[in-house]
Amino acid sequence: MDPEVAAEPVRAAARRLRGRVHRTPVHTCRTLDDAAGTPLALKCESLQKTGSYKVRGALNRALTLPPETLARGLVTVSAGNHAQAVAWAAARSGTRATVVMPASAPRAKVEGARGYGAQVVLVPDAVAAFAEAERLAREEGYYLLHPFDDPHVIAGQGTVGMEILEQVPGTRRVVVPIGGGGLIAGIATWFAALRPEAEIWGVEPVGAAAMRASLDRGQPVRLERVASIADGLAAPMAGQLTYPIVRAHVREVVTVEDTEIGAAMRWILERTKLVVEPAGAAALAAVLSGRIPVGADDAPTVVVLSGGNVDPDRIPALLAGG
């Protein structure tokens, strides 16, 4: 597909979302620049409504549903951020939401989803969560609002890329954390149309690297097990829609260790005074650990801090990567 044509849904999403979600800020930090060896710009989606970029895709999808579909209610599966986003979007769309979450989901995210009005169903793990959400959609008639593998969700997340280019016009590269791939697919779609010379890099935890495994296999794969402190990146599979976009428009997908994610969380907290969750720190972890080849030029590298929902009582252990 022509990149300009592919980017039109992102423009449409931006029109729908205008005034409904935040235009998140971009922060800089000289100490982080020195540590990375290149100018960095931090896109702070941790300061978005509900604490992550996920509201962009969830609300865009809800606003495009026919009224009769919306009225049946929404169901989704999530480790937390998408759950909160769907609950929030449902309340603002005049419907109800059921969210299926793994029992290991952080308490703050579970309570956040309930606080936004969702009915929460806890199951043993991420694989079981997808199965239960699909069952509820099939048997109860709910609309399954997929956390990443939906064109309207991808387009909504693509508005992050639109804002990045507006806020940092000289962007040389963008480093994006990957769960199922909705965020990076949306950003890559926008950049392919508007700034194809820029590099898009993806980052996954070693223990939940479904997109990396899919690229190595040459097709989307499902992992039998995922394990990482970055629960927001623990999707057990790459999307059927997101995988080909990543394959076509992402320079490379690299992996980071949990200890490196914890160290990046500490850098962000100490030097920028921002609180991010492990998933939100993964992209910076890849830069600081040398997984992303950056040059000492003046063109900035944009690092997406994708979310900030973390249990306060878990922060000490998470900063240590545990």
C-alpha cells in the first residue's frame, strides 16, 4: 500500500481524538544525552490519560463502532494499561467494559480498571486471558476490542508518531517498546509516509520477545511462556496486522534484560523526576545498554516512554530489575 494512503487512518484518528486525549510533552535531559552519547527526546506517554498511550487506540476504536455494536458492551484482554484504556473509553462512549487480566497483573492496574468502571475478570496467565476474552465475546455478544491487532487501534497509536514529528521535526530515529506491536506499527506507518529516512527501532524484553521471534521465523508466532518485569510488554504473540508493518518499516527489533530495564527506570526517576513503569523504560534501556547504534550528531533520537502505571510498593524491587 502507498505510505500516504496507509497514513490517512492516522490523520482520521487524530481528528477524532483532538480535545479528548492529551498531547503529551517531550522532555530532554542533558545527563541522559551524555550517558547515551547522542541527543535524546523523551516522548512522555506516561503522562497520557490513564497513564499510557493505550487510550488513543481504545477510544479511536470505540468511536468508530456502530451504535448497535457499542451498545452490546466491550471486552478486552490486558495486563493493565489497555484494560484501563478500554474502561475509560467505554465510559466516555456510553457503554460498559469487561476486562480479562492475568492474575499477576499489578494491583494498581487492576484497581485502575475497576476505578474507570470496568468489570475485571482475573485468570491464571496471559494465554488464558486471550482465550477467556474470546469466549466472552462469542458467548455474551461483547465486542472484542483487541489490544493491538486492529487497524483502528493501530491508527490511534499512530497519533503518537504524528505528535513526535510535530514536536521534534528533525527526528533521526524513534525507539519504541513492543508488546503486541500496535504502538510501533502505528508510529512506523506515520513515519513511512512523512519521514521515511528516519529509523524506527523496536525493543522487547528478553523474556517476552514475540515480535523478535516472529521476525526470525518469518511469520507471526505465539510464545508458550512469557516472563518479564515489563508486564505491559508481555503479549504472548505478534499481531497478524502488526507483524507485516514491523517487517516492512522497522529497522530492527532488539531485546533487553530486566536488569537493564530496572536501571533505565532509575535513570528516568533520578534525572527527569518522571515515574515510568518497566514497559515505559524499555526503550531507554535499549539506548543506554548500546543495543541501538546511535551517532554523536545533532539529530535527536526520540525515546517513547509508553506508560507510567506502577505499584508504588513495587518500585524499589523494579528499580533493581526484580
